[in-house]
Amino acid sequence: MELKVTRQRGGNHHPVSVRGFILNHLATGDDYISSMHRAYKVELDRVALEKGRRYRYHKPRYHSFEMSVQMLAREGTIEFSGREEESDSPQFQGWEHKPMRRYYRLK
């Protein structure tokens, strides 16, 4: 007997898999989450323009993208590279303790 695999209900279904994008992106080297999130949004826009869509695809929120990275880390597919640096975003200028960027890489 063969079981049918159906898509889960709810959520957004992007033309580019978030997990697949993260793995392909990290194949080129280590990177931090917000940089990967920005690159994913650019990729979604590129795909939408390539397909001639009138409306662009809905982009995932940072939190859901971060949860995908954390899930891949828990599964052991990617890992923390050991590299951290302070964020240089303009919104954190003047802060005594700036947030840290954690870099991830393929395991």
C-alpha cells in the first residue's frame, strides 16, 4: 500500500525551499543569519521577476528563517563555526553592548 504525501496545511509555500537555500548558501562558506535572510529575499524577488509575476512572493519573517537555521543546527546538518563579531548595523550605534553575529557553516 502506498501512502500519499500531501502538503501541510497553512503557512507560505515559497518557490525556493528555505532549507535548500540555506544549505546551498552555506556551501560557499560560513555566514550569519541576517545576511542569509537578506540573500533569500533577493532570491525570491529574482525568481518572481524571472517568472514575470505581477506580485512578488511573500518573504518569510526573520524569526521563521532563524527557526529554520536553528532546526538545521539541531539536526546536525549545519553548525556554529566558532566565529562571532559585534554587529555593525547603524541602528546599534551608541550601544555599549552590541548584539553578536554568530556565523554558521555546513557540518
